[in-house]
Amino acid sequence: MIAGLARDAKREAEAANERRVLALAGDRDRGIDAAYTAIEAVGGERDGASTAVVSTREGFRFEEHRPRNADELLGGTREVVVLDCHERFVPNALGRCVGAVDGGGLLILLTPTLDDWPGIRDRFDESLAVPPYGVDDVTGRFRERFVGTLRAHPGIAVVSLGADGPEGDVLDRD
């Protein structure tokens, strides 16, 4: 299913010369595996220079950047950009990743489950909390609005990743 969605999104993006988004919601490791499936389906693995991954993890076979250094993407474009939103969701990194995707390209988002995500606090939230406030005082309002956009905006496909593997994946929105 992931490969077909990625190919369809890429074809649609190329026809309109616009970007498309594939949001993979669920377990982080399953998301990374699904992202590799999507990249391979659209041919992004043939030329590593056309694919970038923005994550706090390391060891990808593509161009890598940390979320705090996503500005390194600026000044060039790629056919596929993967943004891992699990450990540290930085809104500025999202904007930089979107800007780095070619017209006709694909942005792949790796997210926690969309129902849970607005309530999750990560290292970015910790950086926003300044005394006398703590991380519990930081709201999830931005994430709530972003999840609403993912669920409603045309050009975004959302897949809930099955915990037991690809056979459990569910297309939430095409």
C-alpha cells in the first residue's frame, strides 16, 4: 500500500508541479521502514542526492540533517525529504523541509499516532518552557492545528501504521 500511495502522490505532484505529503503515523521504526519503501517506490534511492532525511537518528543511507540544522537544506531542492517528527518536532524544521522539496516532489512525515500527537511533549517543548513555567505549561495547540491540517488539506495522504507490520497499515486519508 505504501509504495502505491507514494507512486500516486509523486505522479500527481509531477503533473501539477506541486509538492505532495505522505504522513506515516505510528511507531517510529515502522515509519522509517515505510519511508524507505516509499523512497524506493518513487526512485529516490537511485540518486542519494535527491533524497534527504531530517531526524535525530543517524545511519541513513541518504543525506542526513538534524532538526536543529534543517537550514542546511536551504539553497537546494530534493525530490524526496523525510522529516522524522518523533523525538523532536521543530516547526521551523518543517518549514525548511517543505521549502527543500522540488515542485513535483514528495515530503514524507514520520509522526506519532495523530490522535496522540498533540498531547506528546518532546525536547522542543522543553526548550520553550522558561521559568517559572515548566514543560507541562506548554500547550499542544500548534500540533493540534497541524494534525487538523494533515487530516483536511488536499494533497496529503495519511497512513496509520500497523503495529504488526505492513498488513496492518490503514489509509486514513488519501
